[in-house]
Amino acid sequence: MIAKLSKKWSLLVLNQIGIHGEANYNKILKELTGISPKALADTLKELQNMGLITRSVNERAPLRVSYALTEEGKSLRSAIIPLLEWAAQTTHHTDCPILGR
């Protein structure tokens, strides 16, 4: 699990979903500058396979897919917030959008 979570985007995607409570693919892609569509799709699939996020499909028109944290995902997010805050402070990004401020 550590190896998968240490990939470049895993914790940032997890946190982004946590900030919104529920987020769709395009919202995450827009807010995480630099992530490619393929990297986001792969990361979402890995987080889902690890049981950290759920994927919900609303089949009414227009079709919408959204992602939310599971209880394990929420627990992990609460553990990584101090790390993200430290990184924002260390790099002097106190208004860091990753932290949802």
C-alpha cells in the first residue's frame, strides 16, 4: 500500500476529493495543475482498488461519475493533512489550493 500511495499524485488526488466531499473527474483534473488525464484516471482506479475512494455513477442525463472517500480514505486524509501543511509552509505556499483554503 505504501508503494502505491507514494506515487506522485495519489495523496493529492485523495486530498482533493476530501476537500469537496465528492468530486468528479473534470473537477479534479482542473484543480490539480500538471496532472495528465491518464495519470488521473490511473490514480483514481488505484485508489478505488485500494478501498480508499468509491465511484458512483448517476445514470440520469447527463451521465455523471463522482468519487468520494471511504471511511479508510477519510482516515488516511486526516493523517496526511499535517504533511501537506508542512510542505505548503516549507515551500512558502501558505495559501496552497491543495489544502482547500
